[in-house]
Amino acid sequence: MSHAYFLTGTDTEIGKTFTACALLHAARAAGFAAAGLKPVAAGVDANGHNEDVDSLVAASSVALPSAMVNPYCFRAAVAPHIAAAEEGRAIDFAIIADAIAAARRQADFVVVEGVGGFRVPLGVDRDSADLAVALGLPVILVVGLRLGCINHALLSAEAIAARGLTLAGWVANTVDRDMARREENIAALGERLAAPLLGVLPRLPGAGPECAAGHLRLPG
């Protein structure tokens, strides 16, 4: 039986992909066959590649087909529901669920990275929270350590719990290296989030996620 988690964040640009890759390296070090998936991505380079997807592939020890790793990749680096509408495409949760089920048959440890924060729209009447519910996976929350992070984290955790999902753990990622009262903020989060702290990631200029893996422990 594989372990699979839906990884979300308190906002965009708070290190979800870096954290997901670090978790994959930690899983590999623990002897797991690990795979990272990014069901929905927006923004590609001149070669049609999405940076987040490429990072997850590089951090994985199991080679999966690109359509399984990333079923939906949109050209414009904008909110996915806008990018999907511009391309005349709809995001089908069933296709994503099938991709994850197939990945779990090949890997022991699977990280499914969401897009943006927990409530990012994925269509006219659905968002990433609805996708998390459809998948039914335990959730890992990446908290970007900067001013306002306590409010963002508690609101995200409340939204996760309101949907009947399990918060398997949270990761504190140092976004602002000069954040005032950083340790006090981490302590306040620990007192209020009903889930284990999986690790605190420091700022590691020039270092990859394999170096950050040593600062994490796996959930469960």
C-alpha cells in the first residue's frame, strides 16, 4: 500500500514545489520509491516545459509518463481557471484521480502538489479544495514564514478540516529570512494547528531540495 499526500500551501510562491521535492528526497532516503505529481500547472518556457513539473520529475525516483505526472499544463502563467478558459479546456477531476491511482501502483510514496493556495479556482464552479476532496488524500500544508502567516495558516487549516480532510502535517518554510519573531510565530502555529510539524526549512541559497530533506520528517 503506497503513501500518498495532497500538498497545498498558505499562498502562492511560498515554496510548495521546493517542499514537495524535499519530501520526495526524504522518502527516497528512507527507502521508498517516490514520485511527485503536479496535476494542474500554468506557465511554460519556450520549450513547453513547466519549471515546477520538471523539478518534481527530477526529485522523483520513479519515472512516470508525463501525462500521469501533469495531466493539465496551460501555457499562460496565470490563474489556472483563466488559462483553461483561454485554451478552451476543462479540468476533469476523474482524469487526475486516474493518474494518481496509476502512480500509486508504481510508487511507495506519492506527493500530489496543488496549485497556488487551497482555494484556487479550477473552473467556473470548482476549486483546488474540491479537487482535494475528490482525491480524498491526507493533506500536507506548507506555511510560508512571513508576516501574516499565522492567519493564513489557520484559515487554510480551517478550510481543510471543514471539508472532512485530514491534515497530516505542516511544514514551515522560511520565505522571509529577516522575519521578526520567527521562532515565536512557529511556536504560535504549533500551538494552534492540530497536526504535527514535519520540519522547518531554512533559507538555503544555492542549495537544492535534497539538502533541505534533512530538515524534514515524513508524515505518519
